[in-house]
Amino acid sequence: MLKLMKYEFIHSMRTFFIAFGVFLLGCLIFPFFVTLQIFVNIPVISVIFGIGFSVLILGICIALFVSIFMNYYRSMFGKPSYLTLTLPVTSLQLIVAKVIMSIVWLVIGMFILVAGMFLMTITMALLENSLNLMDLWRGLGIMAYEFMSYIASNPVQLIVNILVFGTTLIFIVTSIYFSLTLTHTKWLRKHRVLFGVAVYFALNFIIEWMMDMCFGVYFTDTFSIGLALFYLVLDIGFIFATTYIVDHYIEIE
């Protein structure tokens, strides 16, 4: 399965690296246009740059999710699926490998997003002379110290938060995989992507309703471990349900 994960990573890294590079470049260039007032006398271009950066942030988030799940869609239901489904691995290994790599790209994307915003803020502060390198180094040291202090004083809470975050992220991926796979069966022949989106939102509505009925509105604050276990059960259920559909009912376009 490690070879399969390596293939998934290599197959998709060019798309993501290009998107990440464009985003980081935009975060580096944008402060110069704001601070140096470049194109300030040309309202149209000024507005485009202002709106464009907001769109860039939103776009990198949307592109990340769309790229991950379109990669799954193409490899499982498009022309490449004939190769994917004949690989010498079980369907369970195939689905698990895709889920793991999707989580890896989502986590990398989150770090890139934070790094880009941090880079933009620091660059703008340096250009405006409101921050020097010594202040930056001192500030980073304080942040690192506070983070280590938090880990040392709240190790259990940190682990619980990581579990909740991880299981929630896996739930997002597995629920979308399940929704897309469910609509690629003999029972549905047209508008499969549209119905897949509808199934995804319906599932989320039902699960949110179940959480409110079973645990109440304060569930996430009081029972974080329970929340992680709840999502873990859903994650496992979606993975095995997706595997079962792939083995018995899947139809390739």
C-alpha cells in the first residue's frame, strides 16, 4: 500500500505544488502593491488587485478540495479507473490509500495557507518599517515558548484536540468519497456528480441532527473525546461502505 500512496502523491503533486507556489508568490507580491501604492492611480487595476487577493485565498481553499476529490473521481470512475481498479491491491487498500493522501494534502494546504498569510503580514510590516528583523526573531521566540508551554501544561487536551481535528478531517474526505461512489451504481445513470453533492449535504444534515439529538448542543465542548470516537466510527463505516460498493456495485463511465 505504501507504493500505492507514493504513486498517488507523485501523480497529484504537480497540480498542488503549482497552486501552492502561485499562492505564496501572491502573498509575497501583494504587500508591495499596497505599501508602495503601485497602480493606485488606476482604479480598475487597484480594485482588481484588492479583490484578486481575496479571491486568491478563497480560490486556494476551493482548489485544494476540488483537486483532491476530482482526482478521486477521475481515477475511480473515469478512463484511468480501468487501470486503477486492476491494480494488485484490494479495494480497501485502494480507498484507505486515497483517504490518507487526501488528508496529507489537506494538512499541507492548511500549513501553506497559514504560511502565506504570515509571509504577507511580515512583508507588509517590514515594508512599513513597523517591524525589524530583531523584533521578528524575538516574536517568533515568544510564540515558540508559549506553544511549548501549552504542550507541557495541557498534553491531554492537545492530544484530544488533535484527535478531534483528525477524525473530523477524515470524516469530510470519507463522506465525500462515499457520496461520489454511491451515485456511480446501476441505480443512477445521469447527473451523478450533482446527486453526489446532494447525498453529501443530506448525510451531513442527518449526522448533525443525530449529534444534536444524542449529545445536545454542548457536545463538542464537554465531550471532545466522545466527538472524536463518534467521527471515528463514521470514518470506519464510510470506508467499509465505499469499499463494499466498489466491490459489488460500481459502474465506470
